[in-house]
Amino acid sequence: MRARRTVTRLALLTGVAGALAGCIPAEGSEGRVARNTLVVGIDVSGSFRSGGRYESAIDFAAHYIYAHLNGLGGLRVPTAVFVGAIGGNKPEQAQSFQPIHTFQGKSVQEIRTYLRSEYPVEDGLTDFNPFFTRVATMVQRQGLVLAPLEVVILSDGVPDIGKRDGGERFKRIDVSKLEYLSRSVTIRLLFPEPTIAVEWERNVPRRRVRMWTVDDEVMETWRGHLQPNTPVDAQNQLWGWISDNVDFRVRSRGVL
């Protein structure tokens, strides 16, 4: 009986020791940041230029990228960033993406100037499918599979492909290649009209991809949160607005 109690006690102590060991960080893991990927897509089609949305989007993107790279206002710092254009002169035309190194160490003004130069407005087609396909390819090629993925699209959200098909054209937007890249994949569409935002939310086929839209009427208020005579790193009101309205944490739900 005494021997049995001794064995049981040893087993219990061994289990407790194992549990405690699992709570101790591995050597060299202190300060390690979990990987996460931010992709920003900028609509360069002529339709997005109307109403001054393109200029506002470029300016916002510069602040957004800068704030995230520097973790301002508690915004999540990405470990990988890719920025590219949406649209081209031909259907299914792929675009190149700029990596995080292009933007690190730059000011908001420098990022803004670069974006305006690299992604000028064209009278091309707005085709979202090549963009999503390219994003999936880059994530796989860079070994970023399983890392949380945020895809931020600055666009009016209107696809030129199938333009005469009414609501059916939104059902042709293909995000399937993003579905299983990570347990957390979120598409954020900024600057669409409210009716277009609803089309994306209801009609773009998806299962695991999360969708969040911020319509143009809301996005046009972002400048109002810039405090005059305040350094950009101290624009806490704007960073809080971004956290609450753009980077809102979306709950996953199955949508077909």
C-alpha cells in the first residue's frame, strides 16, 4: 500500500512539474512578437478618383501604415507588410507589391509622396480577383501561412468585370484562396458607398474569411480627428478612431 502511494505521489509531482515547465518561456523567446501580416490594396481606377476619394485614401493610407509600423495608440505592429495596386489595363492583370522595408523609417509625408508616385490613378479596370490571388501567393511564398492576415482595401468596391450583371458581379469576387491561409483572415473595405458595402457583406462568397466595411461617409470624417499643432506621433484621437472604426475586431461567421 505504501509503495502504491509513493508511485501515485511521484506521478502527481511529475505532472505538476510538466505543467509548470509548459508555462516557462523557451530560451530566447523573451520579447518575441507574434507574426502577423498586413496587406494594403489601393484602387487606382478612374472611378475611385471621383469625389476626391483617391486623394483622401492616399493620405489616410500614409497615416495608417505609419501608425501601424510604429505601434502608435496601441495599434498592432505587423511583422510583414505588403502594399499594392488594385486594377490594371487588362482583366486578370497582376500587380507588384512593395514590402515592409519600403516604408520603415519613413515619415507620413514620405509615405504619402511614395504612394502617390507609385500608385497614380489610371483609367484601368477594377478587378479584385488578381489582387486576392497575388496576396495568397505572397503569403505562401514568404512562409506566412497561419499568421493572422489583415487585407485592407481602399476602393469604391465596384468591380468593372461583369459590370452589367448587377448584384451578381459581387458573387464573382473570389476570396477562396485566402480561406485557409490562417485561422484569422480579415478583409477590410474602406471608402465604398453604403449600398456597395452591403453588397460586399452579403454577396461576396466566403466561409472563414471575415469581412468589415467602412463606407465613404464615415471614412471622410477621419481628417476631423487630426489635432492641429500636434506631432503625428501624438495624434492619439486619430489612432483611437482607427482602432474603433477601421481595425474593429470582426467575429467569424460562415457565409456562403
